Amino acid sequence: MVSSNGLKTAALLAALTTLLVLIGNGLGGTTGMVMAFGLALVMNFGAYWFSDTMALKMAGAREVSRAEAPELHALVDELCAYARLPKPRVAIVDSPAPNAFATGRNPEHAIIAATTGILQILDRRELAGVLAHELGHVKNRDILISSIAATFAGAISMIAQMAQWSMIFGGFGQNDDEEGSGMGSLVGGMLMMILAPIMAMIIQMAVSRAREYGADETGAQIHGDPEALASALQKLEYYSKQIPLPVNPAAAHLFIVRPFTGFSMQELFSTHPPIAERVARLRRMAGR
């Protein structure tokens, strides 16, 4: 049975696909759409294939051996047995900011990373809840889903840029001899250039938020203790506001909570859903 989060993600990806097709038609043909989509696909395929290396570098993480972090490795071993997943590589981010993330193109090439800060503020039960959440991302193949969303969003942005150059060097293929057609093409092109990338970004962020809910649910099922993750999230929300993690914004969606504070349009442009809502969902699970 498909979960509500899975249906929401499918609907959002369908919306990105529809938006891509509509923008391609707005250019006056499919050639530009196909070229932009192909380029975006190549770029995002490379990002997906090397996502683990890129994520570790952007987060400032380093892989650690069992000898360097025996307790962390032991906890990951235990949770992987529950989840029936191959054990991912384990990494540490040397930062007092409490956070964690997972990356990798599939369960066989996954990495789980935790900051030194999160190892200090969470007890073993809460840390198990966080690591189970990250294994939930691995189990749900969220990196693949995020890459698909990024592919479409990237293609849409490129097509919008192509529209800009098309308008500068001759419009959108319309016949300006028809009265009013030139102005209509200009207005339509400007709206497409401005609104399409914004809409694509909003949808991409919505995909990210849906996957966080999904990882919360899967992680709680793996660990068998939704209250542990709920308690951890509340601690992480408090401490991350006091000690933000300075990372590349492109890697922000990987972390279990937003790694930096500051102004954002929470409902539209945040990569993460509100902590209060995540905690409420987990506690409803615990109640069941």
C-alpha cells in the first residue's frame, strides 16, 4: 500500500513534469525543451552518481573507522539489522552544532554522518532514533527521488534562461505581423522567466519536506520507538538555533533539521517541515 507521503511525492513530481512541458511549449516548440532537459539530466546524473563524495565535502565530514567511533558503529550495526539494510559507511562532522545526514545513490553505497555536537547532547535512545531516521532515507531511496526533482527543476531553470535569450534575439517564434502578438509574446515570456523557476523551486522544496515526513515514519518503524525521535527533534531544534551549522546551502536538505537559522518563507521555501508537526506525527504513531 502506497503511503500518503509517497502519493504526495508522486503528485509533486508529476507537477514538475507538467510545468516542464508547459514551459517547453511556451518557447514555441519542443527542441529547446529537449536540449535543456537533456543537459539537466546529464548534470544531475553526475550529481547523483557522486552524491556521497559531494555531500561529505560540502558538509565537512570525514569517514571514521570502527576503532575511531566504536559506539556509533555499534549503534548503526544494530539498527541496520532491524532495518534489514546493508551497513552504510559512517562519518563524523567536527562541529558543536547538533545534526546528522545520510547520502548515497542506493543502500549499497550509503553514508550516515553525525556531528560531534549531536553525539554530545543526545542520549543513546535519542541518537538511535535520529540514525534510524537517516536509515529511513536510505531505505526509501530518497537521494534518487531528490535527484529526479532536481533534474526537472534544473531543466525548468535552464529553459527559462533560454527563453530570455530567445526573447532578446527574436522572440518566441511568433509572427509579429499579427497585431498585438509581439506584446503578448513579450509579456508571456517575462512571466515565464520569472514565475517558472520560482514554481519549480517551491515544488522541489515540497518534495524535500514530504521525504522528511516519510523518513520520520520509516525511522520510527525501524527503531520501534517514535517518542525517541520526537524527543531528539525537540532537542535538535533548540540547540541548532543556538549553534547553527555553517554548510553549503545546497546541502541543507540532507540534514535532519535545518542546519542554519535566519529568515525564510517557512511554508514554501523551507527544505524541512516544521519540527512541531513532525513531533506531533511521531507522537500519534507512539500512541497507536
